[in-house]
Amino acid sequence: MASQPFIVTAELPPDLFKWADALRRTHFPPERNWLQAHVTLFHSFAPSLRRELPALLARIAAELAAPSARIDGLMDLGQGTALAIASPPMLAIRERIAEHFHGALTAQDQHPPRLHITIQNKVTREAARALQAELGRALESRRFRFTGLGLHLYCNPHWQAQGTWRFRGKEGG
């Protein structure tokens, strides 16, 4: 386990998680659906950061209020579909974490992400387009607040939860 990387996520509120996870269970190929609905902020932190990562995530979550966000339509993943998320405050938090770990980020994690929740992946292009057409007709913008930051150990292909830190700072403070 010592050589497995860490993943950092933005935690979803229970109602949104339940809805997105149901979409994922319905549309993700079951033989590949090892994870629940999630929003990945960083894909791979080195195992050597196992003490520093939780301390930083805890400090940030204690200082900051829950960042606002909204489901902003669908994201075409080519062979999949995701719920697109707009959240400048969460991107600012991610940037703060990235600055702290400057020089320790993988190439993939050096670029700001397009925040999303994958609900379908590794399907045919036609299946992805069909789901996007189906969901696109009924999907409405949905406002929410991220509830915290999560840390997971990557155990190919599963993730093992290492901790969750809830946002508890004051708004505007």
C-alpha cells in the first residue's frame, strides 16, 4: 500500500450525491463501476505526502465556508458523459492546494480541471451521444455547495477512503 498514490476529491451534499450516484449506477457499465459519484480535484499525490496532505486539507476546510457550485449541463467525454460543474470558489481552493504542492504535482494535475461528475464512461460513442440527448432534454441547472474535501488511497481499481474534512469556516471570512 505504501506505493499507492492519493486522490483528492470535492465532497458532494447528500441529496446531490444520491441523485448523481443513481445516474452513475444506471448508465455506467456495471463491470467497470467500482466507484461512487465523485468530483476529482487531484488524481495522484505521492505516497510520501501521506502526513502533509491531511493536515493541509483539514486546515483549508476549517478556514473556508462551503464553496458554491452548480450543475451546468452535460460534458461530452467522447466515450462517456458527465455532469459539468461550475464553481470558481472550488477552483480557487484547488489552486491553493496546487500552489502548496508546487513541484510535487503530476503532469495531469498541473492543469486546472473541468469539474465534473462522470455518470457514464467507456461506452460506444453512439451510446454516449444517446444518453446526452436523453438527459439534455430534462437536465436543469442545480445550485449546491460542496460539503468538504476528501482524501482517498488509490488501490487499483478501487479507492480506500482516508478522511473527509467538512468546510466549516464563515462565509466571506
